[in-house]
Amino acid sequence: MSGGPMAAAQSQYAELARQLSAIGAVKRGLARILPAECPAGTAAVLTLLDRHGEMRMSRLAELLAVDMSVTSRHVAHAAERGWIERSPDPADKRSRILRLTPAGAELIDELARRTTEMFARTLDDWTDDEVGQLVTMLERLRSSFGDCRDWRYHDSYTRTPMRQET
């Protein structure tokens, strides 16, 4: 018995799972280039504010896919260092609008420079086409999983996306 196409697919999926779990090394490499005063959670906050513009804390928590207490800690850290400002929301005085400060924008530029240099050094034997293929395939993989915030764990081994009724 040769195993057929399903056995080949299972083998490939198992190898994909192994390769994705090794992505931790890439994430650790990215974390090492962050300034000591800017941990990964804070960098994520700054990056989202840079990408999406000003927003409420609740929206930021949603984009980070973490609870409000974790978001609040990251925001406080960034605000204490002058990288973001919190101002009252004109539509709801109980809420705060978060926005990047010029110092925060400078830090984002520095992080982008460090990231670019790190990838250029690490992937110096890759062609532009190979890097482009990786980006395309990672985008496709992420898209295939959809919005992970919509997934609910049903047991310790499986998870099923929650579907919105239309």
C-alpha cells in the first residue's frame, strides 16, 4: 500500500506544522533588535497606531487580540515614555483617544530601519523574487485562517471558526 495522496498531504502538513513552530526563532530575532525600553507589546501598539491612525483603547485591544488589561499596560508603558498621547474622546468623555506622538513616529521609523537591516543581513543570499514569494505565501496562509479573533476553542485539540449569521 503506497499511502496515496492523503498520506503525502498529511506528511506535508506535519512538516508545515514543524516549520511554523520554528518561526519562534524568527520572532526572537525580531525581539532582539528592539530597544530595551520598547518591548514587543509596546512595539505592537505603536505599529498599529502608525498603521491605522488614532483610535480608542477598545479598538486597539481588538486589533491586538488581547484583553483590555494587557492593552492598558502596553499603552501606559508607551505613554510614560512619550510615544503616545491619550486625550478625551469628544464623543464619549469616559473614553480616551490614543495617538502616536512625534517621538513615537521617530521610534517607529527606527524600528523599521532596524527590521530592514536585520532581514537584509539574514536573508542576504535570498533573491528579491524569493522574498516576494515568501511574503505572498505568508499573506495567503494568514488569509486562509481568516480573523483568528473569530475562533473559539471547543476542546484542547480543535478549534472551529464562529460563523456570523447573515
